[in-house]
Amino acid sequence: MSFLDRIFGKEKGPRCISCKKKVEGRDGIMMSQSIAVQAGLSQRAREVEKKQGYVCRGCGNLYCKTCLEGRVSDPQQGASCPNCGGSFGYLP
């Protein structure tokens, strides 16, 4: 990937079906958060968490944490896919 592609948003990889932002797997998120916390950047660690990807086990749609939480009326009861009603798992 070229420098210009990164600047102009042509990065490859999985994207949220709702907002089209790039999502990351659980392991990558945990590593990025750990580095941010060790550097004393707790706000950055919270921002990184929003990029967590969730995949629907029913239809395979991907969502970021922000979009998923925005579509759920009662987060304490768990999230279900807006497309098919299926349950979610972490993006590996």
C-alpha cells in the first residue's frame, strides 16, 4: 500500500457495513490498547476500542462497536444483527 493510498483512505481490509470505517480483530485491538495504556494515553485506548469488529454469525455482516451499539435499543440484553437477527462474535 502506498503512502498516498493511506492518506486518501484507500486502505484494504474489513469494513463496517454501516459506516464503512475499517474494523480490526480482537487481538489487534488488545495490543493497540495495551500500548496506549502503557504510554499513558487512556483516551486513545478508548478510541481504539471503537474500531473493534463484530461479525454476525448468521449472515456474516461486519459492524464496528460504535455502529453496533447505536443500533441496539437495550445493550444489557445483548446485540442482534439488524439484518438477520443473528448473534455476534468478535472479528478474529
